[in-house]
Amino acid sequence: MYILRPDIDEDQYAQEVNRCEELIRQEGGEIGEVEERGRRSLAYEIRHYDQGYYVLVNFALEPTAVQRVNERLKLNEAVLRYQIVGLDEQEQ
């Protein structure tokens, strides 16, 4: 899951969602379900924003590539927060 800044327009929003999916594919991952949850209030203020666009992406990726995806998301200015959670095969 990641949260995008609320001040980006629709075109930038679509570009960022596509960019995140492409990042996973470049690292050899497969995209599953992408759930765009829309603009929501944050639990606490982040970088002076109290809202953000929430996007949940289910994907399969080799554990060695997760760190590279993690680093690229950290550098993306449009991403306020993100969290990558590993699931057991039984949970998928």
C-alpha cells in the first residue's frame, strides 16, 4: 500500500499509479489486484498534508528485489507513505 500526495491532479495521479506498477514489473514482479481507494483522511499529518490518495497493490516479487522497490518508493516525492508487507503463500 502507498499513499500519494493529495495536491496532484488526475493526470499526475494516473502517472504515479502506472509508475509504481512499472517499477514492480521492471524488477521482475507480477502485478495482481490494484485497488485504488481514493482520497482519504490521514490518521496524522504527513509533510503538512492531512489527506492522501490510498492505493493497494497486490504483487508477487522475489525477496531480493523488494529492497530495490523499497528504495525507489522512498525517493518518489509524490509518495507520502508506503508499506510493503510479505504474505505467506497460504495467505495469497
